[in-house]
Amino acid sequence: MEDPEKQPGSSVSSLSSDATPDVLKIPPPPDGGTLAWLHVFFGHMVFFNTIGVTNSYGVFQQYYTETLGHSPSTVGWIGGIQMFLIFFGGVFSGRATDAGYFRHCFVTGVVFQAICYGLGCGLLFTPGLSVTSSYFLKRRTLAIGIVAAGAATGGMVYPAVANALLYHSTVGFPWTMRVMGLIMLITHIPSIIGYRPYVPPRSTGPLVEWAAFRETPFVAFIASMSLCFWGLYMAFFYLGTFARGTIHLADSLNLVIVLNGVGVIGRMVPNILAQRFTGITNMNIFCNIICAICIYFWMAVDSSSGLYVWSVAYGLFAGAAQALFPTMATRQTTDMSKMGTRTGMIFTIISFFCLTAPAIEGALIQVDGGDYMGAQLFAGIAVVLGTGCLMLNRWARVGWRIAKI
């Protein structure tokens, strides 16, 4: 199959036409070596302490619902706001990173995680992703896959810690939060010391690059990621309550750990296969199709064994989709000096979908009297529509011909 990234006439190559003269002075990414792979580790820990915590929200969703006595829709806003703040700050922190303020954003974000978790994550996530990406070109897909696997490792560690401490008579909620905060601080220390941008600062440029919205692939990608994230995260928020309320499974923690645990494989292997064989867009389309099918099959699950099997299957492909989308986000420009700005624009837009998804799904569960079918249909339809937009992104770049893209 042809690789359009190597073809001068492809739309991918044409993105570089707006590159500034300063970009030509930037040396090519090392694409490997000790320093580059060290930054992959730093990026992994950023995902570990941001998306990894959010992926474990199912434990807190269950705890808040049972302890506070509020509806799933009301409690869902808490997790939605967390996701919103992680992504919403991207347009500001991404631009600040391009302008040379990465260290300011990162250190402030680590401090803020202990005070206001969502705001702190907003200062960490986009800068960490864009800086790590700048160290790679040909191996970027693999590198970001390893980085994104941090969401899975964090999604195993944090729910296990929370579940062990929340219900402990001598620990409770306050000390659970303090222990989780200590884990965040310790795991961030290497990054605070060693994280450094590869691309020199760019002192000029707008906060938002409005010209990007005239590019069909860019707009189609934003629509795709927004719609897919509207549906993909439902299981990470509501699998625990579904297991207890519908399947009557006493301990749902293992399901959350399985869902995130298989995501380590799902976030790495598809990225490797995409880099070597299929191309990242083709692989992402395939994974999202499987995710939509899995969501619809979820409606038929009525046993604990079936739910475990479903969690393995969905965790693999949802983990892949969650890793492939950020990888694609860093490829929406070939001008490395604009990577933080464009990545931030993308994440800021999808933040509004991440904000509303848990509340909408929770409201549908409440309206249906505790039945999850309406919420599952909503999530499935959102992923189907998002996959359609991803196909439009592919068509705008290479048409319908067979190509590695």
C-alpha cells in the first residue's frame, strides 16, 4: 500500500505549505535515543496521572452514588468536569508550550493537582503530549502508544488504591485523596526534573489558528474525536454501577481493573501494527467500528462471566481508539512549531463533549428507571457517527483508494 505521507502531492504534505521560515531551522526529531525514550516515560506518567485517574472514576461514581444518595446523572457531572478540565485547558497550555512556557505550565500543573485536580491536569496533558511527540517522527505512533498506555496503568493502580481505602473504617475519603495525591507527586518527580521541550519557542502567533478550520481533514478529525469520545468513555464511568445494579455483581472493582488492564495491550499493539502495516487512520477506523459493535453487544450481556468477556474485548479496542486519537491529534500539522497550538485547539473542542457525556448517559439511565439500554444506544450511535467522520477525514486526504494512512 502507498504511504501518502511520502507523496508530495498528498494533502498531508500540503499541510506544510504554511510552515514559517523558523521551522526550517529546527533539526529533525531524534526519533530515538536515551533522551527521546526518557520523554516517552515522562509522557506515560502524565497519562498515568490524568486520564488514568479519570478512567478509574467508575469506583468513585459508585461510591458517590451510594454515599451521597444522588442520581447517576448528578454524580456523572463530577467525572465529566474532570474530563472537561483535562482537555479544555489545552488551547491555553498548548499555545504557552509553543511560546516557550512549557516548564511553567508543567510545574504549576503538578502543584495544582493537589489543590484543584482538573485545572492541574489541564496544564499537564496537552503540553506533555506535544513535547513528547516533538521528539519523534517515524516512530511517533509507537511512542504515543506507549505514552497513552499510562492511562491503562493508572486506570489499574488508582481504582485499586481507591477501593482499598475508601471503604476502610480508619481511612475514608479524605485520606484516600491524600494517598492518591502522594502517588501523583512521587511519580511526577522524574518529569519535573527531566522534561524539556525539543522544539525552540515560537514567540509570535495567535492563540487559535483559525485557518486550520478551513482544512476539511482537520475539521473532520475534530468531529470524529468529539463524537467518539462522547460514547467511548461510558463503560469507564458506568461499568461498575451496571455490574452491581443489573448483573448483581457484589465486587465490581475487578471489572474496572480488567477494562483498564487489557488497555495496556490495546494502547500499544494497534499503534505498532498501524505504524508498520495499516496506517494510523485505517487502524483507528477499524478499532472504532469494533467499539461500536461491542457497545451494542453490551445490551445483551446478562451474566458476570459474559460481562468479564465483554470487558476484555471492549477494553482492548477502546484502549486502542483512545491511544490512536491523540496520536492522530499530533499529526494534524507538519509544522512542529504549531503542534502545541493545534493539539490544544482539538482537545479544547472535545472537552465539551467529555463534559456532557457522563451526565447525558446518567440522565438516560435515570429516565429508564435504572435500565442502561438508552445510554448504551446513545454511546453506540455517537461512536458510529464519529467513525463516519473519521472516514470523511480519510477521504479528504487520499480519497477511497487503498493507502497506508
